[in-house]
Amino acid sequence: MKRLSVLCLCCLFTLLPQAASAARIKDISSVEGVRSNQLLGYGLVVGLPGTGEKNNAFTEQTFRTMLNNFGIKVPDNIKPKIKDVAPVAIHADLPPFSKPGQTIDVTVSAIGEAKSLRGGTLLQTFLKGLDGRVYAVAQGSLVVGGLGAEGADGSKVVINTPTVGRIANGATVEREVPNSFSQGDTITFNLNRSDFTTARRLADSINNLVGPNTAQALDATSVKVFAPRDPGQRVAYLATIENLEVDPGAEAAKIIVNSRTGTIVIGSQVRLKPAAISHGGLTVTIAENQQVSQPNPLAGGDTAVTNNSTINVQQEDGRMFKLDTGATLDDLVRAVNQVGIAPGDLMAILEALQQAGAIEGQLVIL
């Protein structure tokens, strides 16, 4: 009787669904229209200790234009020395809802022949959006993590990247990017990873809290939710919804193989059909040994060099293991570890299993 009770209890635990890891809506999705925007600019970094640009035509043109803006006219027959100046590209991400007067970080990268930006200062530079309008102005001293040194004989040492630097809070926002957050009667959540199951569960989670027909899954990515029009109410409404927890749907069964690094990742949903796998290796070694043939003193022959080749063939013992119906990731890993297969051999086995139709999943080779 006791044995039967234990057996029934084991069967009960087997039939219970495994608890999925719940995630907040804000962690698996984003609100449509609430996004950052990329900004780009072109400017000059000055004050470099001789590590700037050489006599580059477009750098000289930029330098002359900058001086002209300050009312300084450089004669055409005078070639300015610009070793302390470097042309740079400046880029930054403008977060959503950024207001004029706020500051953002910028990254500065040399685009010419400058050896290092360490110790340089970025002059006032306009940062433009995709529409060509200025949204921020950048300026300030660079922080460069790289270092470069060069000797007179041409030897040099470079640590990290000395031609890229950052300016914390180096750009001031001058224009706000319009958005559609407060427009319309609905807001849309877009999943970070498209999945029909997750989209349906997200809509059900909102409907269970707010009421039926509040949220509707449009496709595998988007979920439309009715929301109040008043901006203050909409913010409070969204703050409540985005903290709801949803159980994401299980990922599709995939095996990711990176042939360059030898990295293999097997998803937990991968299943294998019955298959027998044989593993073995053949090693061929060729060694070349040169020998000198010296004739007798009275033979009248010539000294000659002869090649002596040794070919060695070594074949490892063939090994075979069998995978039964419904074999899981643990079964495959355990079998591979017992046989001692190298990553390259495992890639070949996985490709062969895919060709044989023995993998219930997708094999992705990078």
C-alpha cells in the first residue's frame, strides 16, 4: 500500500506542468512610438599633443571654415599646421521624451589619420537627426580609455582604442522629438521576440486586471490596449500595466552552431528521434627525413641527398551510441560526454542528424 502511494505521488509530480519563469510586461515588450533616436554630427577636436591630423585636404578645409566663422581669414597661400587638430564624427542616442536643456552622453571617433584623441577637446558641434534638423549641441573634454606610443625606430604600442572617446553629459538637448504617446484611444505593446503564445498571454493578463476586451493581440508581435486620453491618467495606467507579470511562451526548438568559434548551444525544447550514431577518426601522419648518400673514395660517384618518407596511419576505435525515442538535451549531452566527442565532431554529427530527419527542431549554423 505504501509503495502504491509513493508511485501515485511520483506520477502526480510528473503530470504537473513545469513552472515557467514569469516576466514583467516592461521587460519583454516596448510601447510603440516610445523609442530613442540616433543623432550624428561632424566636428573638430583640438588641443592634441601632436597626435592629430596630418596635412589632409578636408581637415584643412574644415579648419579654415571654423576660423572664417570667427572672422579670421587665412590666406590661400598659407598652409596651416593641424597636428593638434583631428576631424571627428560624433554620435549619440536621444532618449524618448528628452526635453530641451537636458544632457546626454556622446561618443567621439576620429575619421582621419589622427593617432590619438587623448587630451583633446571637442568644439561646439551640431547633432542632427534623420530629418536633418539640429536636436542637440555637443562640446567638452574627451575621456579616452586607449593609449598609443611610438618610438623613433617605428616600433609602437597601442592599448585599447585611443582614437575613440566619450563625453559624459557632453551634449545639450535643444529640440524635443514629437511622439504619438498621448494620441488616440489605444497604446500598442510590441514584443521583443515575436511569439503568438506570449502575445495571447499578455493580452489575457491585461484583460484579467482591467476587464474583458481591453487588450487584443493583433499578431505575434503587437498587442493593442485601450487607454485613457488624458496624459496624466495614461501615465498612471501604463505604469500599472507594464508591471504585470506574464509567462512567456516556450522558445522554438533550436540548435545554434557557431562554426568559427566551436560554440554549440542546444535549446531545452530540442527532441531527438531514434538514431544510432557511430563516431571514429582516421589520422594520417607523413614524416620526411633527408639522408646523405656518400660513395666510397674509389667508386667515382657523387654525394647525393635522398628523401626517406614515413607514412603512419592510425585509426581510432569506432564508437556507437543510440538515442531512443524522445531523447532530450540531457540524453544527448550525457552520450556525447561519455564518448568524448570534440566540438568539431559534434557539429558534423548534428548536421548528419538534421539530414536524417532525427532532430525535432531547427539547426542554425552561423
